[in-house]
Amino acid sequence: MTSPESDGRTGVWLIGARGSVATTAITGAAALRDRLIPPTGCVTESPELMDPAMPGFDRLVFAGHDITDTPLPKRAEQLEAGGVLPRGLRELVHTDLTAADNRIRSGIGTADERHDQLEAAERLTQQLCSFRELYALSRVVVINVAATEAHPPSRREHADLEELENGLRHPDPAEGGPLPPSSLYAYAALRAGCPYADFTPSVGARLPALDQLAAEQRVPYAGSDGKTGETLVKSALLPMFSSRALHVRSWSGTNLLGGGDGRNLADPNNVTSKTTSKQRAIGESLGHPVDGDVHIDYVPALGEWKTAWDHISFEGFLGNGMSMQFTWQGCDSALAAPLVLDLARLLARAHERGHSGPLPQLGFFFKDPVASEEHRLVAQFEALRSFVERLKEG
């Protein structure tokens, strides 16, 4: 509920707040508030999903965590030079970028909190609570847009909250080591009573103990891995093959990425989570295993842009072999940023309406949706539309 002191504003706390996606989202929200740009790509602004009770772009207050120290205005300048932001826009919203940058706190890395995870979790939780109180916010939504983590070699499932919190006090490498940073952030967010979303394929909130915590704290969460490009096309095409009773034999893809995302995924320890997430839709949509893999290559010359090429072989009547190929080229930050704003608005509204636990209705936004095996884009959109309609009911 909105406190008497609150003016209905919603905090948006971004993990990886100085990255390309976060910077584009913060810049875009300020530009949308001032009507400097149209809401292209923001699905919550479409007639089917619009809810006047969702927080407006002028009601969003940005802050976050990051382990880098490049200020947001400088990062926006770099994105402008790379063609992500239109020329001159960053100067028009410079005050907003500076204000948000002043609210960014030092984050945690993989190794620097190994022996003090409980202390780190308490610090993160307190920072979220202080942000909410200092700015008299109705609520704070936390969204992880940080770089993909290395896939844990033997991930502890943390079956209950007590086990997880004991692990924070006494990390035991023999039992899988400490929590990954993404899960520590998720724990802190849920402990602070903040709705949470994993926009990356990192472990994050996908632990049974964190599901228990979300239920106890009565907060919703969603994820994981934002669906912005190649997998978006897959989720639109897969139902076509199923509905036409065409047997898919193989589906292979190659992704060429520049920028920080490409550099991060060039590390073989980091790429496994991403490729696993990207492939999940195929088998679960078709109902049978399909040959083929997804490959990700780092191409520095692409900058903030990416190219995906997919080859599909399928079988038609009388065993005739056929194929389809498609190429997707786009700017990942510009594709992701409006979805981050959508998720912030939807999670805030869901929290206001009393929803808690996983929100499979938000699977439309993700490659690897929690609590759902539905990957068909049209079906996901219909589930989202119905969810928004229910949110609007008195």
C-alpha cells in the first residue's frame, strides 16, 4: 500500500545499473516522461496492455548496484557514439542520468564476498530499504540486468530457507560453495520485500529456498533471461511447425555479439547458462528432442549490435526434406530496455494487487520463464493480456 507520505512513485533498482541495458532504460524512461520519443517497443503502452494504474514513466525513480565506476552520463555518451542513443538525447536528460548515478551503490562480485555473504546480504537489503524510505516510494522493484554469471559446476538447490541462510553464515565449498552473486541479490531483494526479475540467465531467484522466501514476504518475482532477438523469432515460428504437423529435424543457430555482452559470453564458463536458456524453447514447444546447437561468438567490431543466423531443417508430407533460414540483426540494448521498463511497471502493479511468488504470466518477456513450459509467443501474449485485465479489476 502507498504510505501517507508517498506520492505514488516506484523505485527501480537495477543490478548492473551502469551497463548498456540499464543506461538505455534510464535514458529512455526520462525521454518518455518528457515525450521526447514515442513508446516504441514498450508493450505496456500498447492498447491491449495499457493499465492507467501502472506507475507512469514520470513516477519511476532509478537506482542500483554496479561493480564498475563509469558514470551514467559517460556511459550514455559511449552509447550515443555507438549509435544506440540518438544524437543529442543524452544532453536533454543529463540531469536524470546524474541523479540516478548518484543513487548507484557498489555491488558484489564472484569472489569478494565469499566469506561474508550474510554481511553482504544484510548490506544489500538495508540499501534497498533505505532507498525506499529516503524517497518515500510506494515500493521498489529490483531487476537484474548484470552480465551473465558462470554456470555453477554443482549448484546447490537450497531446498529450504533455513538451509540457505545457514549457508550464508557458513559457506561450505564442499557443498557447492557460497551463493552466486545473482542469488545473493535476489535474496536481498526478496528479504527487503521488493518484487524481483531476472533479466539474465544467471541462477538468481531460481532456488526453492528463494521461492519460499518470496511466498513468506508476499512479493512476486519473474524471469529469466530477457527474450529480445533470436529466441523471440523462435517462439513465433515454433507454433507454425507444430500447427502444420511439420516435423522439425534440426535447429541450429549462430549468434555474433559485440559490446560487453559479447565479451562476457566469450568466456566458456559464462556462456553455458545463455545457450541452455536459448535452446529450452525448442524441445518444450515441439515435444521431442531436436538436433542442433546454439553458438555464440564475440565480434568486437559489432559494438552494441548483434546478428543471429538460424538454419532449420524439417520434414513434410511423403518424407520430403525442406529447410528454412532467417537472419536477425538488431541493437540488444534498444530491444531490452523497453522490456525492463515494462517489467518494472507490471511487477509494481502486481505487487500492489497482492500477487506473490513466481509470475508465469510474464513468460512473454523471457527465454526461460519461471513456473512455465509455455514458449509460444501468441499464447504467452494472451496470458499476459489476461493477467493485465485481471490487474485492472477492482
